[in-house]
Amino acid sequence: MGLESIDAAAFLLRLNLILLFLGALAIIVLPGRGKPVAAGISVVLISIVSGILALHSMRNSGVEAVFSMGSFIGDVRLRIDSLSAWFILIIAFVTITGVVYGIGYLKAYKPLSAISSLHWFFFLLFQSSMFWVCMVQNGIAFIMVWEIMSISSLFLVVFDHTNPRVLKSGINYMVQMHLSVVFLSIAFIWVYFKTGSWDFTGIETYFTRFPNIGLFVLFFIGFGLKAGFIGLHTWLPHAHPAAPSHVSGVMSGVIVKMGIYGIFRVITFLKADYLLLGEIIIGLSLVTGLFGIMNASVHRDFKKMLAYCTIENIGIIGIGIGLGLIGIALDQSVLYFLGFGGALMHVLNHSLFKSLLFYSAGSVYQQTHTRDMNKLGGLLGLMPHTGGLFLVGAIAIAGFPPLNGFISEFLIYSGLLHAIQSPGVDQITLMILAFAGLSIIGGISVLTFTKTFSALFLGSPRIKLEHEPREVSKLMLVPQYLTVGAMLAVAFMPFLFLKIAVQILDVNFPGSHLLENADVPGYASLLRHISLFSLMFLLLIGFVAGLRYFLTRNTVVLHNETWGCAYTAPNTRMQYTGKSFSKSFAKLFGFILLERKEFNELQANDVFPQRRKYSSHYSDIFEKKLIQPFSKQLNRFTNLFTFIQNGRIQTYVVYGIAFILIVFFGTIFNLWH
């Protein structure tokens, strides 16, 4: 690396720390109203500085700086290559929209000054730690910044610490994030004992000398816990509903992507086992996507629903990663490009439309103080901007053109179609199943967001709220419209972003030579035409709507009630609810979507049924069948030792005397070495 690159990276680190320190100091010193402003300015400045260096690294094949940390740890490299830059830019944009939205969101709750100070300090630390995760190239330093990222996000999740459910969700999140640290620590220690290096180059050395699959699985579990693959996902449905909505948007938009970044980073060092690992990841990701969207379709807590949708989209990204690995194994250039390229594009797209959906959902929660969609309805007339923004996010996440979600899913679909031509029967079978599964995921996604949007925004209010909802402040709307602008940029200029993704594959990944025959210009041209036709379609809709308005502007419009088959006493309880919308689907897959309900089904002869109450709750099958039974057995085992701590001072004195005697006799008989 040249001197310029070294100085630039060193300058970024120092400036990042300086801005973090100054921002934290301002948050502590300034009065209540100045704290969020100081946090917002600091987040924006840190994002701008990091974003500028990320763009510089893309144009100049990366920047690097080296810092000495002693003989044991060795030199700690801070390197920003094109892969790091891709994630840094995503983090920068989402955290800027998150902090601006959060300032407006928290105004309604008027938190205490101390709570506000802590919250915005940890938001700053959370943002900076994610940047550090993308830069650090040393195992010990990486674990340290990974832990800082997890701890800071934990304090953001438990903002409402007076709520026992929030604290329980925070503890669950903390435990699983430390399990992630355990697996990552074991992986880095394994590399150190085999290669004598904590540097990331030691991972490449290990993969060169030894079988790849064992170490990769350790890294995958550690990073997969953060990403939310099936079996490693159970923190997501609890943490997202517990956290403030701007935190939920940032966590879903970028923190789960840190797990994807880690998996991508380890893949850049792989030397063997591409085919086996690719097949395993595709199979696991397919099940992850199906499991996530199936659970999302039945939940009535709209933030928990969005959390399960995050799991679904992690599965879609994983399918792309698996395709890329199989492309390397089979030396298929198009598969390599479409798999990894589609995964990188979906990382970007999901960070945009999922943060938008969480922001819109947060606006609904702020105005209604409930997350139960069965209690809501008719919000579109009261919150037209929020309803429209949620609809845009819903269309994007469902993968419909002309929005950005279609772009990345189109690439992955194309990769699966191309992979069906593989020579092996097992690969063909897997790709057919993956293609069918991805199609089913898309269909259930349409069901999920049709249910959610109609239950929240259409129809009539199902209950009378204490306060009539109204549109949120401009401070909360502006970051959402900025996000929509970024989504439209990806949707109508996908070839520009695809060009960056190709550069990442060309510089960082094994098999970069395959890009020469990947027909990248052909797919870029195809996406350009899709975008053009989509734009023409939107213009046609606009033209027809404008023409209709022009022709009917002087027409008197009469509104009457819908004919109710001669029934003259309708009420809001006759509307479809979120539960009724997905009930048939939930029954069909009742062996996966476990429902606990307190209600006796109506019988065929119940012509005039008595008044009754109904309640139901869906449980995560992994929590219900695996985690909860294990926790109960663990509690029973630990309760066997409660006699040790019995509250008697005499017993504790005996413990001390026994310890002293053990040390004394051990010293006399030379038992300690």
C-alpha cells in the first residue's frame, strides 16, 4: 500500500474516534433538547467521513493502515477494500436516516435526560463499531469491536428498561450474541494455534494447508447468529419489537448484515470445498427463507412480522451466496456472477426497504400505541404519507417490479435457472427445489403484506383509540422519503450498482477470473431495459390517472354504503382481521406454525352461538420444542445447587475456612505446581 492509503486509513480511524468523543461529550454536556441534535450531527459527520474514504478505496483498490498492538496480538491492520466499502456505505446511509427518524420518533416520549444521554451515546458507539467491524483485519481486535457492537446495540434494545418484557428480550439478545462471540473466538484461536497469526491472512493460510469445511462452519455459526439463519434466529423476533423503531430499522437494515459481511469475508479466503459448502448454504438458506416468511404471515404484531421477514430475506441472500460458491466449484462464470452479485445487491436492497418498513411501522405505533394489527384499521385516511410509504416498502420486499427488490431477486432467480443446467443430478434437483422454494417465498410474502397493509390502513378502525392518529412529523417523514429515493435509484439505475458489485467480485473473491465470461454487459443491458419499461409503465399509469382526473374533475361523486345482502346493521367487527386473513394458511401448516388458543371452534349446528372470547398466540417451533425444554432442564440442574447459597453467615464462614485449609495442606504437601 502506498503512503497515501496508509495516511488516509489512519486519518479515518483518528477522525472517527475524535468525532465519537466530541459527540459523546456534547451529548453529556448539552441540555435535553441539544442531546439528539448533537447525536444527529455526529452520526452524519462520521458517516460522511467514512463514506468518502469508502468511495476512495473503491477507486484505488483499497486503503490500509497498520498499528502495532504488542508482541502477542501483533500488528492490527485496518483495511478498507471494495467489500468493506460496500457495507460501510450501506451503514452510513441507514444510520443517517435512522438517527434523523429517531430524533423525531423519541420526541413523543419525552424521555428523561439521563436515558436520552445514554441512548444517543450508545447509538454513536453502535454506528462507529459497525464501521470498525468492516475495517479490522485482526482476530483479537475484531472480537473486541464485535463485542462493542453487540453491547451497544443491547443498550439500544432495552431503551424501555422499565418493561419486564423488554428486559427479557434484551437478556435473550445478549446471551445469543455472546454465543456468537464464543464460536468466533474458537475459530480465531484455532487459526492462531495452526498458523501463529491473529491476522486475517492467517485464515487464508489455514485454508491453504488444511481442510476448509470445519473452520468455515465455526465461522458460519458465529456470523450466522448475528445474521439470523434458521436455528440461530430466535433473538430477532424478540429484539425488534422491544427496541424503539429507529433502532429496529437500523438493526434489521445493517446489524444483521454484519453477519453476512463476516460470511463474505471468510469466503474470500476459501480454497476448497466450494461445492459442498454451496449446497449446504443453499439448503439451509431455503429453509430459512420459508420458515421466516411462513411465521411472518401469521403474526399479528406487525414489528414481529417484520422481524420474521428479515429472517426470510437473510435466506434469500444465503441462496445467492450458495449459488456463487457452486459457480466457483463448477467453474461456471454466469452462476458465480449472478449468485454473489445477486446476494450483494439484495444486501443493499433489503437494508433500504426493511428500514423503510420499520420506520413506517414505528410511525403507526407512535400514533396508536399498539402493535396488534387486529386492533387497527382505516389509518390510510389519517396517515396518508405513512400508508403510502409502507405500501412502497411492501411492494419492494415482495419483489415486484419496478422497485428495487425485484432487481436482486431477478438476478438470483436467473442464477437458479442457469444452475439447473448443471451436469450433476444432485445439483439439478437442489436448484429446482430452490427455484420452487423461492417462488413460494415470494407468494407467501404477497399474502403477508397484503394482510398487513389491509389490516392497518384499509377498512374502518376496529377499536376506538384513546387519541385519534394523525400524520407524523416531517422529521420522521423526510428520512423515509430519502430511503424511497435510494430505492428508486437502485430500481431505475441497477447497472450502476451492479458495476460496483462486479468490482467487488473481481478484486476480493476467489474465482474472479470467471467474470471474463459472465456476460456482465448483457445482464446490465437487460436490467436497463427492465428499468426503462418499468418507468414507462409508471408514466402510463400516471397519464391515465391524470386523464381520468381531467375528464371527471367537474363530476359530482356520490358515496354510498356497500350493499350488505339486505343486512342493515353492519359493524367494524365484520371486517377481515389479520388473523382471519391468514387462518387457512396457518391451519394448513399447523405442524410448523404452532398455535396456542383459548377458544372452542363453532360447530355446524351453532346457529345462534353464545357470546364468547377468543385469544390465540403463535409460538416459534424452535423456541417451543428446543430452547424452552433445554432451559427448563438447565434450570432444574442449577436449582440442585441452591443449597450452597443459603443465606447463612455460618455456612459462608465454613466455606472460607475450608478454602484456607485446602490451600494450606496443598502447599505443605507440594500439591500446587
